[in-house]
Amino acid sequence: PGAAQAAAPIAAQRVIPARLTAYQTPSSRGRVAYTLSQGQQVFPTGGRSGVWMEVDDENGNRGWVNSTQVSGR
């Protein structure tokens, strides 16, 4: 692949429209990893499981969020 393609991010950053819980596994039955505040940015890692999307927050914390509850930017 070309340099531009190799340097491209996996996915665009996302913005949390309302308070949201990130889980350690792709399930709301999993252990809570951390809580995101409205307006906080997350960065998808490329991990997906159904509607669940693995993300890193602005501080480098990793967790799973329901992709229907975040907005693209």
C-alpha cells in the first residue's frame, strides 16, 4: 500500500453525545472499563463485534462502546 494509505487512521474520531459507559468486553453485561462524558472524543481501534466498537479515549484508555450511541466527526 501507498504511504498515504498506510498512514490513514483506522476510522475517524467519534464524539460522545451523552454520558456513556465503556466496557472491558463487547457487552453491557461486562465489567465497566470507564465512563465517558458528553463531548469527549474517542478513537476507534478497528475492533468490532456486532454493534460494539472498541475505542481509545483521549487519555489512552481502551474499552467497548455501543456504536449506535456515538457520532462521527
